Amino acid sequence: MWAKNLSFMKKTFIILFIAVLPVAACRKEQKTIEAAHEMQQFVIEISNYAKAIDPDFLIIPQNGEALCYTDANPELAFVTTYLDAIDGIGVEEIFYNGDLAIDSYRLNMLRQLVVSEKIMVSEYVNDDNLMADAVQQNLAEGFLCFPRSSSNYNYEFIPSTVTNENADSIVTLQQAKNYLYLISNSQFATKQAMIDAIAATNFDLVILDLFFEEEPFTAAEIDQLKTKANGGQRLVIAYMSIGSAENYRYYWQDKWRLHKPNWLKKKYDGYKDEIWVEYWDQEWKDIIYGNDASYLKKILDAGFDGVYLDNVEAYYFLYHRN
């Protein structure tokens, strides 16, 4: 009798487990959609705050391009309030991820979005002989391209070549024909050395971190970067992660760790110094924007022309594996 009952219990468990699987998957997808809505709203709030201070301030989210669509579903309609809040879209690895590996799913989304948004693509190319191809693949789609070599995975170096180099004064994102993505300062002994190296280039737009080591750039220092070596004006954009907390930032407290505070939600695989956050939590929002001590206000006070919002795809990775 016990053996029969045990067999029955096993069968029942298997049936229940199989029945629960679709329900669990459905709940995960619903949470992802809700998180997408929260990220859309977060970016809109960031944009409203910044543009109330500087109407020309640029808002450029990186990755998470599905957020441009209802429920983050590219088969549905655009979210016009989100598109109105942003000025461009930054993405990584569309044509190259080491080797040629075209991400057709994301590429199709970008082809729809390029009509209204400036698309900035950072490609990672193992073979230097294919750098030119990475650029041309993007230019053919109407995208800007920053190709980085295997030695520049972490955005540490200034490339010697500028795509579509020009002496134009760049005052809007739509006018830019190239850009420099340089968020690491590891190759520069001093802040001024980094400033001088960037100032000696002719990139139309520069993305860099607000901080050199732990010291923020000043408005006077950022102003030194706003003129290209050939005399044309350029845009200077600050990098800021809004979907993950970084334990080397000024806001990090020694007592913090995963789940403490509880909005430090999930380990960020591959990045030991970062944790995915529940970005809708008010404590995190207060860190990012809305007050004079906030990260975004520091960027505005430093005279940057805009902000590059990283890790907006947190809405997905909070509920799926990295």
C-alpha cells in the first residue's frame, strides 16, 4: 500500500509541477512587463527633471531598445511619451560581438527607430582588419558607429581614426557624424592629461564618466572639451548607470550589500562591483535625480550636454538570467 501511495504521490507531484511551469513563466513575464513600464517612467522622469533645468540637455539610454515599444514588445505600438523624452538610443554589439554576429532581432527594432531617433552603436571587433566593415555596416543603416578593438573592450583608449572626421560645429545630436566612448581613465595619469588627450581629437561627441577616479570634472574642465582640435564645437555627454548600483561610487555606503537595502536586488554576472537595483524604489530615485545632491544634478552642474543612461535593460535582467 505504501509503495502504491508513494507512486501516486510522485505522479501527482510531476503533474502539478508541469502545470505550475506555465503559470510561473507567465508571472515572470508579467513582472518583466511591469518592470519595463517602471523603467520607461523612470527615464521620462529623469528627462523631465533635466530638461526643466536645461531644455537642450540630451537624454540617451543605452541598450533596452525594446522600451520604445508598448510592453517592451516590438510587435506593438511605440510608446510616444518615452520616445519624446529621449534624444537618441545607444546600443552595443549589433553587427559585431568579437566576430561578425548580426543581432537581427535588435537590428530590426533599430531600423524602425532610426527614422525618429539618432542611433549610436558601439561595436566590439576582435580583428582590427574588420573595424572598417563594422563602421560601414552601421553607416549603411544610418547609425553612428564607435568600433572598439579587443584591447579596448572597457572603453579605455582613444582610437587614432575618426570616422567621417569634419570641422563642423556640432550643436545637436542629429548633426553628429562620429563619437568617442571613453568611460575608463586607466590610461591617464592625471585628470588634465585625459582632458588634453580628448581635446586634441576631432570627435563630434564624447561620452565620458563624470568622475576621474573619485573626483568629478568641473564645469571649467568640461568646457575645455567642447571644442574639437580643428575648432569646431562638439557635445560632451556623461555616463551614468541607472539600472545598477556601483560600489565604487560616491553614493555607496559601507554597510550596503546584496538585499541591504532591499532594492539592491540581484548580482550582476560578470561585474562584481555592480548590483541590479529595483530602480522604482524612491531611495534609488533620490540618488539619481530630483535634488541638488543627486547624481544627475552633479552632471548638470558640471556643464555636460547630456547623459548616457546605462543598464536600462535592468527591467529584463531582474527576472531573467544575465
